[in-house]
Amino acid sequence: MKRSHQIKKTKNEKATNTHTPHNKTEIYTSISKREKTLLNAVMLSSTITTTSKASSSFLVQNGFATNTRASSSSRRCPPGLARKMITNNNTIKAMASSSSSSSSSSSSNESNDENNETNAFRLSGIALLPISLANLFNTPETLTTFLDFKDAEQFPDFTTVETLTHWSNLFGSDAFSLITLCSCYVLADAAENNRLNSQTYQRLAVGNVLVLASVIGALALTQVVGEAPRPNASAIVTFTGLSLPCLFASVGAINTHGGGFAGVSDLFAKDWDDLKDFSNKDASYLSRYYKLSFFTTLIVGGAFAFSPTSPLSAINEPYASAEFIRRLFGLGAVFGLAPAQFVLLDASKRNRLGGGTFKKLNLSIAASIFLIDFMTVWGFGKIAEIATPDQIQVLNEASATGGISQIYNYVGAISVSLAIAGVYLYQGLFAKK
């Protein structure tokens, strides 16, 4: 009976011993890669301590004296066995040091990558800022130096309809650059916090690539289409050079965190399925509003970017530079504003508009719309002041909206636009998480 009891006790101990590692394995496989590395180092350190204690116990149990003051009756450790044990301990310590160094190296590499991406997006914003400010506050410099217009006047001292129109088109188009600058800022913050794999930031990175690449393409196209004056080589070189940091940073984020072109294609297919789905009866009014804004931007922006004549411009000149700044407004709307609006649409579905990223985007869109509305109202009012009677007659005959004699027909459109900007402003200031 006593032997039977001992056998059962031994079996229970084996069962217990086999169950414990199984639980450890389950815990080990459920943690992250970095935590596994740290856990390995801790376990290895524990192994060293255990081995050291076992070695000491072994020496004591077998009567091997390690103290120089031990009694003469104590037996000394054979030289071969001592060397073997020292070698084993040194090997284990080296393995622990290697594991710790590997973990530190991995963490250091990840930290360096995050810092590089953060700095790349910060540099992108810094590079784009000068040209954005110049187009807003010193339009004559851009018009004469880069677009080869002979005459350009500074706000608000306009004396001809032509110079006022050139200012209006460039000023209104450049308003969308605020959204691109905001995108660079939030992408830098996302890189710093290791969140670039989020679909939110992937969409913003794609938007950056689309808007900058489309403007560069439009500049190149003006070299073969339209009459002079046209954008000169300095315009192409300067804008391309200032855009490269943002292009490289955005493409790098897409390739590293978004799966490259294949990932963009999958994301586009998913987003398109969401856009064409109007059957969701549980969708909030705010998400419906953002979806309507998105489609409106595509329609209006597309009219400016791809139609042969401007939908709103007082005059339509055949010059390549005039065509470029007119189409520039549409490119900014379709490829700059629309992607940001879709990001907000997605956030509204997830009740995330109170997040810092989405508040900043709302505020940048509101600021852009306010600048465009100001340009429109002030510009058409100024045209009515400086246009000659002959010009007014020609404009009235050419305008599909009734000409500048019917300027107050714009009141309704501007009122709606200001109301839209008000929604973005409110969400940017007061949206709750």
C-alpha cells in the first residue's frame, strides 16, 4: 500500500509539472514581440541565478572547498570539473548579455525609425510653408516670377479686372494648402506615437501624394498646352523641390505601414463600398453631412479642374498660366480637401471627431473655406468697382450666371458656403470624444 501511494504521488507530481509549462506557453504566445524579448531576458537571468545556486550547492554537497581558510580535511574541486563549470557559467552569462543587447538594439532601431519618420513629416511642412505663405500674402511675386505674367498687383490695390482675377484664382487655390500643412503636422504626430499604420493616416498620406503629384503634373502639362505666358522652369523646379520631402515621407509611410500599392488599392475598394452605401438607416446626420460634403467637393472641384472654362471666373483667358491657376483650385479641392473630408466621414461613423487629429482637420478645412468665401465676395465686389462699362457688358454676355450686374445671386451660394464652414469650425472647437 505504501508503494502504491508513492507511485500515485509521483504521477500527480508529473501531471502537475507537465501542466505548468503548458500554461506558461499559453501566456507566452499571447504577448507582444517586444514583451517576449524582455521575458526571454528575464527567464535567462533567472536561469543564471538558479545555475549559480545549483553550482554552489553542488560544491558544498560534495565537500569541495572554495574558501581558502577551509579545513585541511575538505576536498578540493578537481581542476577539470572547475574549468567546465566556469565555462558553462560564462557561456550562460554571454547568452544573457547577447539577448539583452539584441533587445536593446531592436528597441533602438524602432525608436530611430519613428524619429526619422517624425522628422520627415516635420521637414515636409517646413518645406511647403514658405510657398504657401507667399501665394497668400505676396501673390504678385509668384505671378510675375514663376508664372511670367507681366502685370500683377497686390491686394487690395487692383486697377484691372485681369490682375484681380489672377490674384483671386491663386489666392483661392492656395487656401487648400492649409489642409496639406495640417496633414503633415498630424502625420508627424502619428509617426511619433507609432500610429502610421492606422487607416486614418494612410488616407492622409495618399491625399498628400495625390495633390502634390497632380500639381506637378499640371505644371509640366502647361509647357505644351496653351499660349504664353506659361509657368517657367523655375516654377517647376521650385515647387517640385519643395514638395519632394512630403512626397517621400508620404510614400514611405504608405510602403512601410500601409502595404504599398496593394494596400492602397484594398483601402480604396473598401472606402468606395462605404461611399456608395446609402442604405444605412442608423447613420448619424453628421456622417451623412460629411458624405454629402465629400461628393459636393468632387463635383465642384472637378468642374474647376477639368472643365474647359471656369464655372465662376469673370473672364476665361487662353494663357497657359491663367489656365493653370484656375485648374489649381479644382486640383486642391479634389485631391486635397476631399481626402480630408473622407477621413472626417470615417471618424464620424466611429464617434471619434473629438480626437485631436480630427479637430485639427476640421479647423484647417474651416479656415480654407473662410478664405475662399472672402476672396469670392470681396473679388466680385471689387470687379464691379473697377470694370469699365464695356467690360461689364462683355462680362454680362459671357457669364452663365448673369454677369456682375447680378452679383447678389452669389449671396445664396456664399451663405450656404459659410454655413458649411461653420459646421467644420464647430466640430473643430467643440466636438467631444
